[in-house]
Amino acid sequence: MLQNILGRFVDRIVDFLPGNVRAKVHSHGLKLDKPLSKKFVLKLAQTKEELEACFRLLHDEYVAAGIMKPDPSGLRVTFHHALPTTSVLMCCHESTVIGTVSLIRENCRGFPMQQVFDLDRVFQKGGNVAEVSALAISRQFRMVRNRILMPMLKFLYEYAEYRFDTQHLVIAAHPRHMGFYENVLCFKRLSPYRVKHYDFVNGAPAAGAHLDLVEAKEIFHQKYGHLPAGKNLYHYFTAASLPNCQFPHRRFHTTTDPVMTPELIDYFFRQRTNLFRNLNAREIQLLHTLYDLPEYERYLPTLSTAMPGKKDGHTHSHRFPVRCPARLSIDICGVWHTVALVVYECSETVFYAHCERPLQMAMRGKIEVDLGEYERCTLPVEILRLSKHSKRVIMLRVLDITGEQGRLWLKFVRALNKAAIGADLEDATRFCNDAPGDIHVQHTTTV
């Protein structure tokens, strides 16, 4: 208790220091070369117990900080936590959750901070965007907060860039804390002004900031590359190994880790909280679009007859965006060329890809797609369409899905469409038993 009181006292003193002084204090506290004890584990929250511990820690810390009112459930759970495109990361000490942070991928509902901050400039830069939200560290570890926070941020950094397919991070934080994000982590303010009343955190003031993860490497190198290991954030984020990080296993090259089973949806959003009772029509429609499987139907809010329903015969892998490396062999003027591609959306008979060089419509060839670390297939294809904005974004049609290679492709696509959570993809073969007409060409993306 004495440690907690002293920790809060120190925090309050630091909070009231000028911004540049606070940044120096935070930088001085960096000790990146000290190994983190094996008792600490950083991982994705996946089970009911792990998620509940994260939501309880978040509730208790937010209430203590005055940025939320106590909830009868003892949990802080938001609508975005129900989405398959949100990941809850956690730090455990001897099986006790002592830290958590959520990463919210761009979705039709938008980000929480879009209530008050304009993100248009970020979207215009291109690349996927994710909001860093719901950060909390237990008060019991207040005196060594930097020793916990920096590994959590490293885990978040690697997960966002290499596992979540994210280029831009955005964040809304109390103005007192923004100096740390700007001066230490090199975030840039979205605007010079702060919001005086941010409803998402009980009306507390907030400032918004953005970090381009591609540009960040050079910025970190210039600012920290010459410093010793204990202060070198460039080496820490881009090269250092942290054995405490446990990334979720993925059979395929997907870029999300949905964990909300029908039972967890029911538990957190119907039993423990009343969140689903207060959703608007747009939010209800989004849930039905994302969880378009029969087993979820009974746990979701009722879809109004006035809302557009799901289109019969068409499904879409909203839960599992992909990023599959591929190589297209194509005949150009009598010479065979190999063009590198990245497949980002697919169906049984068509898929979309980014390519390293401009191509032309009607070209035919064979594509070799890496479905996962140990699985790949080769298919005959034709370039069906080019993007209106770039010849390097193309739509390809699969010309033949018979034989063993076609079966591999169908197993992959059907698993993405029929699986509920990431763990279901481990047994993808069972989805091959679907009738041939169960999954059709998607018409949800405009190239």
C-alpha cells in the first residue's frame, strides 16, 4: 500500500512538470538492456478468463484515474471489443494479468477517437490504420511501470506491423501523457489543439496523435541509433529479441486473430454487461455482417426488418483478412516473366492482389500462392480487371479449381469463410465437406 501511495505521488509530480521536462524524465527511466524476468509473459488474450481479467483491470484502473464511472459488472467492455478485428493484448506476471492494451483495426464502425478527431489525413497516406486503445497497467507495478510499459509497447509494435498488417497507429491520450508519445515514441499530433471533453473516457480532456510505422524506423534511427543499448529505442523496436512475447500461431497468412466465440459473445455482451441493449441500427447491422454464421444468430441483437439483410448465396471473410505472398508467371511478348504479388482478398473463383509492376487485362498465366508457412498452391489464372486508381492492384480469375491444387485453394477459402475464430483454421480440412455451391464469388470489393 505504501508503494502504491508513493507511486501515485511521484506520478502526480511528473504529470505537472512542463512537457519537455516530462519527456526527459521518461527517457531517463528507460532501461531497455535489462532482461525482463521469465515470470512476465506478453500474449494475446484468448480465453474467457484472460479476457475477463483484462476487462477487469481496465475497469479498475480507469475508475481509479477518474476516466470512467464504476460499472456494476466490474468490467470495461466496449462495442469495439465485440469485433473480430480487435485484438486484446496482455502482460501476465505469474499468471496474473497486470497490463493490457487493445488494438482496433479500421472497420465500418470507425474508431472510438473518430468521435472527436479527424483522421482523414492519415487515411489519405494509404496503408491499414489501427487505434491503440484501452491501455492499463496494474497499480501494484506503478513503481516499475516503465519496465512493464516498454515491453508491452514492443509487443504491440511487432504485433501491429508484422501480424496485424498495420502501417499507421493512432491514439487518443490525456494531454498530460501526450509528451511521452510525442517525445519518446515519436508520435505526431493530429492537431495542435486538445479536446476538452472526450465522452469515451468520461469527459476527460484528450489529445490525438499518429505514428507511421514505415517512417518510424528512420525517425527512431536518427533519434536513438547512436545511443547505448539501455536507451536505444531503434534497436529495441526493430532488432532486439524479447523471449517473453508469445505470438499466436496461425496456420494461414491471415492478419487478424478473432477469439469471440458465440459463447464469449453471450457472456461478455449479454450476461455480464448490457452493451448489446444500447446499440444503434448501424452497429447491429455490422455485427450481423461480421458474424454471418448460424451459431452466432441467437446471441446477436435482433436485426430489424427495415435493415438490409445478408445477401443469399454470398459470404465474405470479414473475420480473416489475408496477406499471402504470391508469384505470377506470365507470358509477355513471348518471354515468361515472374511478377511478385500479395493477395489480400479472395473467393473460390476470383481474388485481389497488389503487384510489384503494372500489368494488362486478359493476361493469362499461373500463380503460386503461399497460403501459410507450410502450404501453397498453384492455379491457372487470368487478369480480369485493373484498379481504377492503379494498374498494380488487380483482380484475377481462377480458370480451373479441379484437382489437388484446386482442392487446396477451396479448403483455404472455405475455411476463411466458415471459421468463427482463429483456432478453427487449424482444422481447415473439415470445411472441404461443404457443398460446391455453398461459397460463391464475392462482390463486396471494388478494385
